[in-house]
Amino acid sequence: MPFLQAKLDISNQALQLQKLTRDQLLDQMANLFFPGKKVDLVILSKQTTSKPVFIDSVWTVMFSEETIYYRTPRSSITTEYLNLVTEIGITDGESWVKINFKDDPVNPDPK
């Protein structure tokens, strides 16, 4: 896995206010972090695994979460898919930038 250069949290509401699509944001991030280089996407897939273990004379189930990273060309990812993910990365193969998409918390109406 390439070196993690930066980790960014971007709110969906901020993108809407700036009238930016996720595609446009990725283009801007690619130009900022990897000027003049070919950039691919890093797809993150989380898997939970479980297995029985014997601890202190008792069988129990241990769970672990594993993240698998896939590098793929931007052209292979649709806008629809990009709009559904909560985290994605961009890479030039040497380093990468992780982008987390989140929703801003809803503030109750102050009265």
C-alpha cells in the first residue's frame, strides 16, 4: 500500500453549498496533491471475520475487521457508485489521499 499522504473529512452539505460534485472534488484533489500525474482510485472494502478460539478453557468467538484496498482506474467507477461510498482514496501509486464523506449533524431548531 502506498504511503498515506493525507486524510480529509468532507461533508456532503459543504459540497452542496459549494455546488461541487464528488467527481469535481476528486479532480481538484488530484490536481492539488498529484499535479500532472495519472491518478487512480483506492476503493476500501471492510470485512468482518469471526473464528472460534479457545481461551482459558472456554471456547469463544473472536471478531476482527479487515480493510482491503483495491486500486482501480477512475474510468472504471461510475458516478452513481461514487455518490454511494463513504470513503475513497486517490493515488499516484507512491502515496495516496483518503477522503471520508460524511453528513453534518442536524442541529435542532433553537427556540
